[in-house]
Amino acid sequence: MFSVEARVTGRAQKGFRTGRAAPHFPSITQLHTHTSPEQPEAARHPDLPRVIRLLEEPVSSSLKERHIFALKKVVKRCQTGFLLKDLADLFRILNICAERSKDHPEYAPVLCDLLHICRLPFLKEKASDEPNYASVVTDSLSQLGLFMRVPDCKIREQICTSIISLYSTDKARQYDGVCPISLGYRQELVECSGLAETLTMSLALLENQLPAKHQVLRALQMLSSSSFNCSLILKAEGAQKICFHMNEPDPSGQVLFRSSEILWNLLENGSREEVTSQLSNMDCIIFLKEAFLHHLLDGYRHYDQQLRNDLLVIITLIAENPSAPLIESGFAKQLILFVTFPELKSHNPLIRKLKLAFTNEDFEMKKLLLNLVVVLSRDLSAVQLFKESRVMLALMLLVRPSSSDSRPSGKGRRSWTPVQQEELQLQALATLATVAPLMIEEYISCQANVCLLMLLEWCTQQDGYFGQGHAFHGAGGRGGKKAQMRYCVRLLRCMTSLSNNIINQDLCDQGAISQLLGLLRRFQEREEEEDAVCVEIQTDVLLTLTTLCEEDMHRKELFGSEGVEMVIRYLKMNPAQLQSGLGHNRLFASTVDCVWSCIVGCYLTEDLFLEKEGAFLLLDFLHLSPRSMKGVLLGTLLELCDNPKTLAHVTAWRGEKELTAPALLLQMWRQEEAELGVKRDQHSRITDVKKPILTRYQEEEPLVSVPANTPSSAVIDVSENLRSKIYALFLRLGFQDLQGLTAEDYITLSIVSRYLDFKIGEVWAEISAELELEGVRPITPDAEALRTIIQASEDTAKHVCSLQQSILGQQEQEELKEEKRAYEEMSLNRKQHELTMKSRQHYIAKTSDYEILKESKRLQERSIESSRPKDRPEGFIFHSTQIQGLQTTNFYSRVVTIESTPAALTGGPLANTDLALERVPIQGGALRKVNPTNAEHELPNSVTVK
């Protein structure tokens, strides 16, 4: 208390910088002279320096009546507001009046009247007055807050009223020659003046002045709408001080109401961490506890219920601070007890006195209490309170399936409406997803698995239930039970992820695997378009099945053919859906995880998976999926390759442009090394034999000495990228006789085949560097062995480099041969084109030059004659096949070959078309049938001309 008064008094004694001199003062007669009627009302301001001189003159110090008369004249002539240029003198007058009012109460009413005028916007004569007098206005407003040191209650009320009006009122009259300053300018200067901090500190002076306290809290409520003012209030520890005074006696209840509103504003507009830190002490928790319990147990008005819920929200935000003593104060135990009401009966006096009217405010309080359970669950010490208050049982009672025709039962008995019951059911399921993993024993004792499976079965039934879907947790569930199904499956996924044998075995004994598979089948058979909620449900079901079937052969057999068929359908998903934004990427990742856990390891399901081309689908997605999904796909394929039948599927796979699986893996290797920053040249060859597979991140990481049980960066690198998985796959596929590889693939393959050797050398190089860093010198044999190992790694890299060079040379030779063959083919094509042109030109010459035609005929006959045998047997008769006298180079004879027989000769499409047995000769212009035996020597499709 002393520090606050000292600070207020100290700031008051500093005074103001007026910024201007007053060399001449009018006489007292001139001061009292009225202005002419023609002068504007806003300009009728008195000579304030003259008034200051009158008040400060030692000679007139005893003339109080004269002082008050002059001050009243100032009040009368400044009814429209104060000019900016007069503020310094005005507040000098106000300071004099404030000091004299302590010993002379006569000055208090005049001071109150002057402060009353301060509620009006200050006036400016020119537009430049606002920036020119900004510092003066800021100092004046700061001084206005310091007047709270005056003990008069009415003056303090008037100060707060003026601040409220000045900060919020935007309506002001304009006069001739002057106009009021803008609201934004006033608000900015009020923030800069620190009024919020001053009013916060003045709360300590108002213990016995309830009306003044109301006005101060009202002003702080208005000022706390600004984030800058909130920082000033928090700087003065305003949250804690307001909480200390919120339970003071007040018949009207304004103190508690406005205190809660100020805390709300501080939480919304200020630093939430700072507010909760100031409220996280035992005293504040006790004050909040008393206020909450009073309005919960004794409040009956709608106003009381709303204020109770506001306090509960503030308490919830405080509970997020781990250092808040909610448990130590006993408040948390009482709040948790209220969570179980009215689901559970209790003999606690608080519960006996508690009455719920099931109004909307009671419903909001119930939801806030459920949310508080989630917040308190972060503190493990609160879990014991949950167990003592049977929170698990109360939540399971809220989770029970509801029907559309549920109504309050019993005469006069009230309960939640169906819509409210739906929201509470969904929020209870969401709360259980956080709380149930912390209370496994209570979860088992309540037979929660049976309850959840029954709820899941109810969600799949077709009945008249119509979900409203109004609440936050009911998104996507309007018109059905999708919201309940969503949170029920999420809770099952949370519980199975604990890997608790008792819970998982109980679920399997209850038939959860077949029930979940049936649920997935229903989603796959639906024809309507999927939304984000449907995708999330399917993802959680797949993750639940993954956890249940992992490392258990019997459960994998229960997964069976139905599960394999379901997984195959998901693997046939369109890759474009991964970018849909609905969560299909998570759905696909959970599907691959399900393959790994539910199929791989059981030969029965593996064979079914391979029969349905599951390995092909995995490779298809491996080719098209983003880098973030390639790791789990490679891991699944690697585990699946333990089945000998898988290798045949992998080698038989073909992607786009006949891409093979080895070529795809080598392409992924190159992409991975480019991502990791491994040094390679343009042909993917090794450039540094000392660091053949070292990544950029390993080079940039500083060398430090690590404990023996901590993996080094070279070891961590094995699990952080895809290279180790690709190497393991090639160990199963082999490094020889691989199909579809290019020269670049073979260069990469030479590195892959030596990956383990390079990695071993890299680890030994790290060991050597760490020993040198620690100043440890190995003994001579160990040092020699260390050098030998590192040198062997370098020799291996050099050997790989030479192999890569030979592969590159062979590729160049092959390219040269291909180029030579291409040129030879082009030359032959060119020569053939020239011969064709020459033959064409000779043919044209024969048709245009008769001598050339005769010469060609002679050459033809000579060629024919030279081809005949020279020796003719005795009695041989030569029959000439040529017509004498023709001067053509074409061959003519008595048999004409017709390539296409006219329809007039064959009789049309419906006639007998076996022309090999029937011939239609032409003789004497008539048609006659020829014996087939006599026509065997003739060509097919021919007609004899006689």
C-alpha cells in the first residue's frame, strides 16, 4: 500500500512541461470580464495563466473564495471542452486544486467539475495540433490517472467516468473555428499514457469505497479490450490483484462480474501464459474456488449460472499451467466430483446440495467439466483422483448407445434432451481417448471393450436414429451415427496401441477382428463419395487391426482371405487421391502397415496376397508414391521377400516404359543420394574414394565424442534413409543377370553391391577420428589393423571406380557401334534410292525413245538366251513362249493372270467361290465349264483366253 501511494504522489510532483512562456498576464478585472456576445462559444476560454498566477501568489493564498470564484468561471467558460494548447496550464490548475483539497475540502467540488469537463474530447484549432501536442496530451492523461491519489470518492468516480467517456465516446459537437480530436487519436494517447497501469495500482486505495471500485473496474474492463493496455495491466500484476479483490462484499455483484470480464479480456487480448502464471498461486486458486462454489451451489439465476461457467473456463485455462496448485488446494478433487454428477450417486455434502435444472447453462457446465478432465489428465497425480471419483464409470455411462425416442422417464424427473445427450456422448468418447490409456485397470474392470463393441455394432445398425451433428465433436455426423463411429473407433485404436495383452486378447475373444473387417467392407461397398470423416474411420480401423494382428500367427489367420481382399482393394486406390487433402495419404500408409503386420509372416495370407497381385500393387505405388511413403513400402517388400514366391513376382513386374524392379530400385538409389548430397559426377560415379557414400549432413555435423552405447552418425544414417533397404532387397534379388538395366544402372549397381563394405569403412573412419579427438593412441598392432581396414575400404572404392570406368567405356563403344550401324543403314537407304531413281529414269527413256526400247529388248532377249542350257538332248522340241514381232520388254503369253476376278464371272458373293476347283473359261464369247483335272497346271484366279 505504501509503495502505491508513494509512486502516485511521486509522479504527481513531477508536474508538466508547458512548452511556452507567458510574459504578460491580464489583470484580475480583465479575467472576470465577459466576452462579447458575438464571440463563438468554443472560443470563450479564460486566460489560464492568469488563473495559475492567482492561485500561486503567496499574497492571495488565504483568499479561497476568490480562488473558487475564478475556478468556477473557468468551469463555466469551458463547458464545450478544453483546447489542446491549454491542457498544460489546465492540468497545472488541477494539480493545485488536488493538493489543496486535502486540507481545504472547498476545492473538491470545483476539481470534480473540471474533471467532469475532461470527459469531453479535447479541441483543436488546426489539423497540425494533434501531432504537435501529442506529448502534452499524453502527459495530461497520465496526470489524470494520478489524481486517484485524492481520497475523495466522488473525485475518483469522476476520473474513471471521464476516462471511460474519453476512450469510448465518438459523438462530439463541432464549433466554429475548433473541432474535437478523433477517437482513434484519443485511444492511442490513452494507451501511451499508462492509464491502465495506474488504475490497476489504484485498486489498493479503494478498500472502503465500493462505488469508486465499481467505476475503476468498469474502466479497466473497457481498457482491457486493447492488447497494449492488457500488457500494462499485467505489468502491474493486474490479474493477481483483480483476483484478490473479486470476492469482496458487494450486494450488487458487480465486483465479481467485472473482475471475471477483465480476466477474460486479459486471457484473450494479453499474454495467456502471463495471466495464468499470475493466477497460479494458492491465494488466487482459493478465491476462484470460493466464487465458483458459491455460484454453483447457491446461485439460481441465469446470471449466476453464466458467471459460474465463465469462472470455470478461467479455471480450466489456469489448469493448463503445470505449476497451478489445483490439486494441492483440494479444488481439483471437488471439480472431479462434479464431473460424475448426475451419472453417479454420492454421499458427499457438495453433491447432496447440488441441484441441476438441466438448462443450457448446466449443459455448458457439464461439457466444460469434461474438458477439464482432459486438461487435468496431463498431471499424473490427478489420475488418482479420477480413480477415487470413479470417472471411468461415469464416462462409460455417458457413452451408452442412445435411441432416437429417448425421453425423460419417471414422473417429474428431468434429464438431458436427446440433442444434449448426443453431444455429451461424443465428448465422453473423446475424453476417454485421453483418459482411458491412463486407467487401464479401471478400463478393464468396467468391461469397456464389450461396451465399445456394442456401441460400434449399434453404429452399423439401420434404425431411425438421426444425429444432429451440431457440436464440435459431431462434425460430419448429421443424419446418422458416423460421429459416434468415428470416436468409438478412435478410442479402440488408442487402447490397442498400448499393446496391453489383456485388452487386445479380450478384443479378439469378443470378435473384434471380424467386426472391424465387416465395418471396412461396408465402407468399400458404399457408393457415395467419401469425406474426411469416413477416411479417418477407415484409417483408425486399419491401425487397430495392425496392432491386434502384429506378431500373433493365430490372429493373422483370423484376418484371412477377407482381410487380404480388403487390403487389395485399398492398394488399388488411385494415386491421385493421395493429394486430395481428405487423409487418403494416411489411409494408404495404414494399409501398407496393415500388410506388414497382418499378412507378412503368415504363409497362408502371404500366398493369397501374392495370388491377387499384391506385390505388383506395392511396386506400382513404390514407383508413384512420394518419398515419405517409400520407406514403409520398401520395408514391407523386404519382409515379403522372405517368401520365395515373392521374388518371381518382383522380377516379373513391369512399370511404365517396361521399367523393371531392379531399374526402379537403382533409380530410387540415385534420387536418395541426390537428396542426401552424396558426391557423384554426371555419370553417377564415385568422386571421392575416401568418402564414397558419405552424405552432406554427415560432413556438416561436427565431430564429437559419443558414449559407446550411443550410435554415431554413420550408424544413424543406416536407418534414416532408404539405401540400406534397397541394398537388402538386392541381396535377395542378386546382383547378376538383372533385366532392363542401362549403363548408368550398372554404374549405380556397382556402388550398391559394395554398400556394406563402404559403411564398415565409414564406421572405422569415425572410430579413428574419435580416438584422435580424444587424444587416444592405439597400440601398434591395433593402429596397424585400423589403417589396414581403412585402406581396404579405399581400395574397394578405387576398384569400383575402375569398374565404373570400364562400364562407361563399354557404353561408349556400344554407342559408337550403334552410330556406325545407323550411318550404314542411312547409306544403304541412299543407294537404294539412287538405284530406284535410275531405274525410273531408264523406264521413262524406254517409253520416249524407240531406239532405247529396241536396245533394251535386244539385251533382254540376249539375257534370256544366255540363261537357257546350251546342250539340248536329241529329239528335244523347243516351243517358243514369245509372240514374234513385239517390240516391248514386258513378258506376254497366251495365259493371262488376273489378280481379282470380276463378280460377273464368279456369280456374286453367294455363289461358289472355290476357284481352285471351278474355272470359267472364255471361248467364242460364251462361258463354259472347264474340267478341273485339265486346269491343274493353270495358276489360281486365272482365265484361259482362246
